[in-house]
Amino acid sequence: MIARADLPFVCLRPAALLGLAGDRRGGGGGHHVGGGPRLRAVAAVGAEVAPAAQARRPAPGSVNPVTGKAYLPAGYAPATINHRLSVLRRFFGYQQRASGRPATNPVPAGERPGERLGAHHNPMEPRAVPRRRGPYRQKTPDRPPRWLPDQAWAALFAALGCDRDRAIFTMLVSSGARAEELCSMRGQDVDYGRQAIRLVGKGSRDERWVATSPESLTWLARYLAAGFAADPGEPLWWTVRGARRRLSYWTLRAVLARANRRLGSNWVLHDLRHTCAMRLANDPKVALVDLQAHLRHRQLSTTTERYLRPRQDEVIAHVQAHHQRRQQQSDPAGPASRPDVPGWAYDQGDLAVLFGGSTP
């Protein structure tokens, strides 16, 4: 078994992976490795226990009663395994182009290597049946977006302890910003007149102005007035305890962790971005292209597939309301006016045993 600390050595010594013979056996969610696998060293990362799963918390995979979200299971998630396989394949591909070694990439590709799945898909047409997964790739479950209902958001906001945290969380839930994007903001990235903030996107590092709520700017003004005013080129967010330091992503995660302990919940920072998206998606006056631009998605299909879906509790409530409407239409006077069904009645002796005493 390969530990996390040994993975760089696996990458630096590709000869350790070249002499392994292939063995693919279907079953479960992906390709499992037998006694003589071609990718024993690579695929073993799936059996490794993730360090995050070793922390003190409820049983892996159990469901939080407050949020209804499952905790991380033991081991790495399928998406993590697929990402590691992709990184290793690209590393060996680079080595092949640079030095001609190894002769064969030990990480097999899919049926059509070099082309992203759905690269030429028209977002206005139904998505075609995806091609078969590559060897050792894991099946990734399609999970609905996790977002906070209004009551959960109110409880989380009440658990925050200072104006800085209230400003950050209201800005996250109204702007749809990612946590790292918000932590990298500077004083010049706030436009109070337009009620907008400037964010540096991930990957491309493009700068984009997005709208934020007046409530978030009010909390921001309170935070800055408490002695944290920043010059245009200085970081906007600072620590409020101890020596003044720039607020990092991990510090912001600790803020949410403290609130989760108070509430008994397991929300994560990215849930606030999903909350912003679901609120806009449920507003009939917000166009779909506006939602895509606000979230800064490149593909319209990303927006529609993630956020144009109802929550399970909403579906249950809507179906229950449908049954109630049908019942009222068929029986306007209610259950009290229904005639007794002939031949059906409670046994009086059973009622006497159940409730005690004598029955009329």
C-alpha cells in the first residue's frame, strides 16, 4: 500500500510501475486490481485511508441530523482517485515527450484519449450517452448541490461571532464567490456605488465584477470602522485576534468549524455558493444567462445540470400539496362528511383494553 507521503517518489520513479502486468476485473464502481496488476502502485491510492477521515468526528459516511448531509466516507472519494490517475497519466505523458521514456504510459487512457468528454456538446441539446470509463477510473456519483434553507442560514448567521464573519458570510451567500476568491480580495476590490465586488477567478485568474447584497456591504462597513480599514492595495480581510495577519482560507474554515460545533451541523464554505445559485435559480425574474454570468460558469450546461433541479424535501412537499388539493376537490366538506363503510368498525373489547375502562 502506498502512503500519501510516498506518492512523489512514485512519480519520480516511473520504472516502479512499468514492469507490472495488467489485470482488469469488473465489479463495483470501477476497475479493481488483482494479484498482478499493471497499476498496483497507482490504484492502491483508492484503498488508502484519507488523513481527513482519521480526525475526530462521527462515523464515516453517517448522515448529519441537522443538515441531512453525509460525512466523508473512509478512504478517498472516487473523484479524488480519478484526479490522481489523471495527474499520473499526464506526468508520464510529459516524460514520454521530453525523454522518450517510458515506452508506454502505465496509466491507461479512455477509448478516445486527448478529448474531453462532451467537448463539442451543444448545451441546448440533451447530453448524449457518455462513453465508457477508462480502466481503473471510478464511477462518480451525481450528487445534487448542497445548499442552506432559509432557517439553516438564519441559524448559521446567528452563530457567527463578529462583524467580519458576518460580512464575509453574507458576501459569500449573495455574490456566489468561492472562499479563496474572497480571501484574496483587496481594498480596491469593493465598489460601494455599484454594490459590486471584484473577484479573481480560479484557473484563468480572470478578474470579474459581481453583484453583492446591500446587507453584506453594511456588515463590511461595520467591520472596517472597527479599525480594520484597508488601503486600496492592502488585503481586505484580517484576523481579529492576536497579531494582525491576513485572513487565510484555513482560518475561514476554522470560523465555520466553530459555528458547526455550536449547531451540530457539517456545512462547508462551498455550500454558501450553492445557496446563492439555488436562490437565483428559484427566482423566476432572474434569467438563466444572468445566473451563468454571476457564477462565472464557462458552459451553460454546468449551470443547468447543477442548479435546475429541485431538492428532495421540496419534491415531497409539492407532491403532498398535490394530494391535499385532490382530496379537497373530491371531498370539499372534509373527512367528517364521509359515510361509514358498512361492515367496518372497531371492536369494543379491543378499545376497552387499549384505553381502559368501559367504552360506550
